[in-house]
Amino acid sequence: MHIYGQDRVDYRAARVKHTLSIAPALSMYKNHPQHTADTKRKPAFNASYKAEIRFDRRASFLIGLDYLSQGFTFRGYYVSPGYTYLFDKTYAYTHEVRVQEVQVPIGFKKMFNNEKDNFYTPYFYGGAGLRYLFSSYYIINNDSTETVVYDGKGTMDFEYQVFTRIANKIFNGKGSSFTKKMNSFIYAGFGIQRNMRGTGKAVFFDISYKYGISRLHYTGYNNSNNLNIKDSQLLFSVGYKF
């Protein structure tokens, strides 16, 4: 009876668990084919915290907070204020973009066995979430003269302003720049964890995919550009569960 009672205490104490993970990210972009060329990814990084709220021994509700830093370069145009530009596919400028965002993922996780009774537990998970672009930075270089025409903070937001429209309805047309930088994503992944059965903790590795619902909207410097760029990421995460 003592052993049975102890098992029940362990199970109740593990009703909510927490995970911390880091991941290099392989970003993928689809840029404007008429106004850009040679879009290339730059190194990307994701850090994540998630709470796993178990509703049975093999399934959990997920909610968390992610940080994603991603970047890319492309060759394209640059229209200076007060000037016109001939779109002749010479692509005389290189644009380097770095974006940082926070995300709130919400989802479901399914394990293929009971982690209390097995050394290894495979699992899959998926869901949706909110994303907010809190920082962007641009470097725009004239390739023919090798001069930098802009090096500074950016104004990246999203093509579809769903949250701005909602704010306008609620606050009588007073949507803000904050809501312009908000949108959503969907995600899914699978992995395996090594259970530390004596403590209820685990280490894990998984692969996941994030897909942005709306395209990123890039306006360059002083509205020098007007591009919508599709982005997604493939993450390779290692983490600790406690």
C-alpha cells in the first residue's frame, strides 16, 4: 500500500511539467520573383520554454514562449525618396535583413508510451500560435559603388493586418503599430525523450516545422521597397524536461 500511495503522489506532482530547449533553425523564404533575386538564408536560432499540462498519462496540453532570430539576404531594387527606378532586373542592391520575434505557441502533445514505465518515449505534437516582430534591422548596399545606403533599424510587419483590423473595430479605428507586427503561425513536430525514471525528468531531441500564416512585409528604408516574403523554419531542438 505504501508503494501504491507513493506512485499516486508522483503522478499528481507530474501533472504539470516544464521544458527548456534550444535549436538551430533552417529558415526558408519565398521572395518576390519579379523584384528580387538570390534570396539566401542566414543563420537562425530558436529558444523555447513550454509547460506541459497532462490530461492523461500519454497526452498533454502545451503552452509556451519562444524566441526566434532569423535573417536573409537578397539582391533587389532600392528606390530613393523623390526618385523613380527602372525595373530592368539588374538588381543593383543587396539587402541584408535580420528579424527577431517572440511567439506564444499553443498545442497538443501525444506520447507513444508511458514515460514512467519506459526509458525512451517517442512523441509528436502540433498546434498554432501568435508571433510578434519586436525588432528588425536592415543593411542595404549598392553593389556597383560598394557603398552602404542604409544601416539601421527596420520597420518589418505583416502583409495581412488581421489584428489591426480587430483593434480598429474595438477601439474605433485606433489600431496601432503594435498590432501591425502581430500575426500567427502553425507548427508540428516529432521527437524522442530519454526518461530519468527515478526523478521524472528527461532530456529530449525533436524536429519541428513552423509555418507563418501571413507573409512578412518589407518596405526597406523610407518605403524604398514593397515586398511580401513568405517564411517558414525547420527546427532541430535539444532540451531538458523537469
